[in-house]
Amino acid sequence: MNAKGFVHKYPDNVDTDVIIPARYLNTPDAKELAAHCMEDIDPDFIKKVRPGDIIVGGFNFGCGSSREHAPLAIKTAGVSCVIAKTFARIFYRNSINIGLPILECEAASDGIDAGDEVEINFDTGVITNRTKNETYQAEPFPEFIQNIIRAGGLMNSLKEGSHE
């Protein structure tokens, strides 16, 4: 399982209210949420993001409220992975539950810049910065989490598992 895209970079402590502002939480439509993803920190994000792109953050990405709307907005906007130094624990869990791959890697967060082209091998945890010809090592997902992500989220993986 791989991802490849261009980077949108953000600082430490990007909270869920910045990822998807509370004023949009009354919609159950994931596409509507995605249309407002990151708009308070990066008003042009939704115009710039392309399918497969990657978000790189600093420490404590996804802090704040426990809303699952935040990783859903990111995933629906087309982002293939979020890399950060650390994640808020509930954001981490919510991301895996909806099938959004996220990796903790301080060296990658420090070494990757906005606009860099990055490729990620989820099986090995290797992050390759194609722009700078550098590699970084994140902890790869255990097989059961890889299966959840491959299935598109926890509920899908449980449905698939019930048919075996």
C-alpha cells in the first residue's frame, strides 16, 4: 500500500476546529465538510489540494474536540495521508476508524517542506521525499491497522471480515 502526492504543511497544535470549523458541523455530507477543510488556517487549501496529496504537521496535530468530522473532511478532500510529529490520541483513533492513514515521524515533519513531492510505503513505513531525495522512517502500521485502512475504515473492515 502506497501514497504519493504533494505536501501541504502546517505548524504545531492544529486543532480540529481549524481542520473543520464548528460552523459547518451541522451537515452530515462529507463533501460539504471537505469543501471547508482547513479554511480558517489556509483559505486556499481546498483550491490547491489534489487527490493523493499529503498533509504534514508538527506536534499535537488534531488536538481539541473529539469530533470525527476532522479526519473525514481531510480524507474526503482527497488527502492520502497525514504525517506529523505527534497526533492527539482521539484524532489518531478517529483517523484509523475512517481509513485515513496517519504516520508519526518527527524527522519527516522537520525535513519536508510545503510543495515537496512525497511517496509513502505504508507496509514499511518509509517516507521518501522525491523533491529532496531524502528518506525518513516512520513506524509502519501493524497488519490489522493496514487491513482497516485498506478496507476504507473500521466498519468496512468488520463487514468484510464477516464474509470470510
